[in-house]
Amino acid sequence: MTQKQDPQTLAQQGDTRGSAKLSRDTISAATVAVLCVLLLLSARLVSPALGSWNQVETVLVLGFFLVVLSYGQGLVILSGGLDLSLPATITLGGILATSWVGATDPGAWYLLPVVLAVCGLVGLVSGIGIVWLRVPPFIMTMAMSIIVASALLGYTDGTPRGSAPDAAVWLMKSTFAGMPTPVSVLIGFVVVGWLFQSRSIWGRYLYAIGTNLDAACIAGVPVVAMQILPYVISAICAGFVGIALVGYSSGATLRMGDDYLLPSIASVVIGGSSILGGRGTNLGTVGGAILLTTLGTIISALGMEFGLRTVIEGSIVLFALLLLREELFQKLRTVWR
């Protein structure tokens, strides 16, 4: 007879916060931070305008979108899934914000939570299809992406209309506490995200599910709810990014989310998370997102082509996968013992 295990104990066994695996996450986060600093310093050697504090603020403002989006994607990957519907959900949030709020009353900020709820519904449908209908995450989220994108095309007749809500413009273009508001909001978001993923029982459940789903069931983890929840959070994060993008660019387009899917996955992988689930940290994902944003900003400032940027980003992801292999960390732990 199988002995029932305590959910908290099981989660800790699969959690990356154990003593041995903590060093892995620490090394991953430290490596990403060092790479960001080296990129900024090397860029300053190329041009004095690069690597300044103003550029650091620019990187953080531009990184706001990818950090928020990668957090939701990171939770999905942590639970053993993958969300490919993010670009369409970003577009959904942006178009609804301009058509429902901006076109009628730019000051009607209270409608923005309704927009986020609609985006969360997309994640809920994806999660239900994956958990109850047993559709693979890749297929289910891709299908939802196509459905949402097609619906938006019909809704807008190919031309999104409306203006950016005042609340979205204030979020992206004002200052708070002596720094750009997106930076202040980003700091708060990272703290709340870290508390949820690393210090809450729901975060422990996600680690347990991503490590061993059958064992999590035996331990009494609410696996159905906890498998669906990451997709809902991911969709809400994507909708929020869409609203923020509207405030930043003062308008919405039907392709506004297309450039964020692969970077959201790359940020999670570069941050040290396992693409198979059960391992990863929020701070590592944040570091990966900031690293990619820093790299993209420097490439744009140097006038390099977009294709070269894609090649460099792909090379960094491959390098991260090779660098973060378990065998390497075992050797490092052996050396430092």
C-alpha cells in the first residue's frame, strides 16, 4: 500500500530551494547578473552613450514587458507545461483596452480589470483543455492563439481603433519616487512574484506537480486546480503587457505581441529553469529577461540588423542550456566541497 506523503514535504523534495540545488540557482542568477554588467561595460567601450544610468533606466523600462510576460510563462513551465498563446493574448489585452476604454472614456481605468478578466478566461480555457480534455499543452495553447487572433481580426476588421487609456499612459510615461513608474511597478511585481513562487504553498504545489505529477496526486496536492492556475496567471500577465504596450506606444496593432513569445521562453531557460518543469526560480527568470532586453537594446543602439539579434539570442539560449547542465553543477559542487 502506498504511503501518503505530506504535500509540503513532497514539494520541498522537488523544489530547487534545497541545499544542494540552492547553489545551482544561486550560480544561475549570479551568472546572469554578471553577464548583464559585462554587456553594459563592454557597450560603454564602444560608445560613451551606452552603459550610462539613463540607458540602465531604458533597459528596465523596456524589460518591464518581458519580465511580466516571462513570469507567467515561467509558472507554466514550472508546472510542466508551455504557453504559446501569449502573443495573441497580448494583442487581445491591447485591443480591448483601446476599444473598450480608450475609445469611450480614456479615464475609465476601472474597465481595465475587466480586460484582464477576459484575458484570464483565455488561460482558463487552455488549462481546462489541457487538464480535462488531455490535449497536449503545445497543441491546446497554439489552437487558442489561432482562435483569439482570428477573433480579433474579425472584431477589428483588420484595423484596430481607439486610443490608449490614461491609466496605461500614466503607467508607462510618468515618474514615481524619483524613477520611471514602470521601474517602480517592476520592483513591486518582482517582489510579489517571488513571494508567490518561492514562499507560498501554491508555489510549493507547482514545484511538486512539475517534479512528479503522480506523486503530487498521492500527496494530496490539488493537481487539477494547480495545473490550470498557471495558464490563467500567464494569460493575465500577457493581457497586462498588452495594456502596458498600448500605453507605451499610444496604440494597438494586430501583431503587437508577435515578438515576445520566443524571448519569454528564452528568459525562463536562461534563468536556469528546466524546460521539463519542476525546477527554476523567479529571480532567475527576471535576470534572463533583463539580460535579453539589455542585449537587444545594445544591438539596436549599434545599428545591427534584427536578423543578427535573433541569431545572437538563439546562441545565448543554446549556451545557457549547455552551461546549466546538471553534470556541470555536480562538478562545481565537488570542487567546492
